[in-house]
Amino acid sequence: MAELDNGEMIACRVKGKFRQRNLRSTNPVAVGDWVGIEGAEGEWMISEIEERYNYIVRKSVNLSHESHIIASNLDKAILVATMKSPTTFPTFIDRFCLAAEIFHIPVAIVFNKVDLLDRDERHVLSDFMTTYSHIGYETIACSVITGEGLDQLSAILKDQISLLSGHSGVGKSSLINAIDPRMNLRIGEVSAAHRTGQHTTTFAEMHRLAIGGYIVDTPGIRGFGMVDINKEELAGYFPEMRSLLPNCKFYNCLHINEPGCAVKKALDDGFLSPTRYNSYLSMFNNDNEETYRT
Ligand code: GDP
Ligand code: ZN
């Protein structure tokens, strides 16, 4: 389906030549692409795809070296996280941020269900949010129950194309319904794609918001999927570490236990968040199957 400038939706086929041009991708046209169409009523064809501003890809699980472009031209990557019911762990948040850095998409982190937190937990969350806002990531504390933060969330969604991710059960559908009641997304339902595991085709859906803008939803993927990255490059995708790297004594410092490491010094001096450094280590050590899986 393609949407015309006037908002009308039309069904289109893809012109044959694209099928060859982008050989390594299993899909020539992705959700979010700006396309040119030609033809006539009933037989529209996509004849042109504008250069993508950014895109997220998923490698196929087999070894065919093909990748699947999940979505393109995203203004924002929003992660909905919760401190409890369910718990979103910092390593998951940081893997999401890493993938967004790699794909060149600005990050916003929405901490939902804050109505469930007591005063102490609220303080912990507030400190945690400060860590991310200092890095340059937008953060919002939200509750669908009390309405807290929903205006802020509307403001960051308005007129933007936003990828919305997060564990199942964190309240993604509830938040969108609260902002746009017409949407009427199913709440508390585990999608069929989720249940059948990783061999399902990954796809994205785009929903238009009444306030302006679109939500891109990727059923069946909790975050971005896998991203490939060298250990040597990893620290460069942590924005708060990036500026420290030239100060390490060794140009090939991996920031583990080398002498004269500026990253370790910043950690010791309290300028680098221990949870962020811990995520760095966990990704670096490749110590579980989920490394780089976001
Ligand atoms: P999704 O899987 O991320 O789309 O999550 P849902 O929107 O389906 O919500 C999962 C459950 O969390 C539902 O039972 C919601 O009613 C509940 N929920 C959503 N937002 C909030 C919130 O802000 N506070 C509380 N206490 N529960 C919420
Ligand atoms: Zn170092």
C-alpha cells in the first residue's frame, strides 16, 4: 500500500526492475519509503524509491547474506521500558541505544507504569533518567493510569515517524490508545508472530496518528534484532564514551584493563554511569547468546 500526499491509500505492485537493483535485500520496498508511482487506477506501480535517510535491517537467519529492510526514514526510535511488571533491564535499554546509534536514529526512552513505583523507586528512576538525558537521549516518565507524561509523549510523537519498541507488556498499545483513542490497539495480547518464535517473517506496520505523524510497529521484534559490530568499534557507539576515546593512552585501547584508559578513569571518577559501562562489558564479552541482540 502507498499513501498519497492527500492521505488516500492505494494498492501498488513493485515494478520489476527494483527486484534486481537491491539484490542483497529480500524486499525492494520497505515501510517508510518515499516512492514515486506510475500507472493508472487499479494498476499502480512503484517506479521509484527515494534515497533512504536511514533504515533498520535484519539479517536473515540463514546464511544467504540477505538482509531484510524492516523500516526506513525514521525520525525517532522510542523504547518503552518499565522498572517493574515487567522489568526492563539496563542492558536491554543500552543494546537498543547501541542499535539506534548504528542506524543513525535519535533515541527517546519512555519509562511507563510509574504509578507502580514507591517514593524510593521513583528516586532511582529519576537518577537513571538523568544518566540518559545527559547522554543526549530524550526521556519521559509516563503512566497510562494517572496520565502523567502523556502530553510530553504526544509532543515527541507529533508529526514524526517514530519506531516504537519494547518488551511485550510494557504498555505500548495502552500508551498509543491513550494518545489516540481512535487507534484501538489490542491491549494485553501476545501477537501470533511472537509466539511462533524467530522463524517468522519480520515486518513492520505503520499507523497514522490523529495528532499528526506515524508510529512504526514491528510485531515480533522486541528491539531492533541483531546488529553487527566489531569489539574495537563498540565504545564509539556509546556517545558519552566517544569523546573520551582520544584520551586513552593506547590508540587501540579496549577499555577493559589497559593502563591509562580514559574510560576507566571516567568510571572511577564518577563521570561515567556504572550501568552503562556494565552494558559495554556485557556486549564486549559476548557472554551470552543475546549479545548485540536488542
Ligand atoms: P504492550 O504489550 O507493550 O502493547 O502492552 P499493553 O498495552 O498490552 O499493556 C500490558 C498491560 O499493562 C495491560 O494490562 C495494561 O493495562 C497495563 N498497563 C499499561 N500501561 C500501564 C500503566 O501506565 N500503569 C499500569 N499500572 N499498568 C499499565
Ligand atoms: Zn580506554
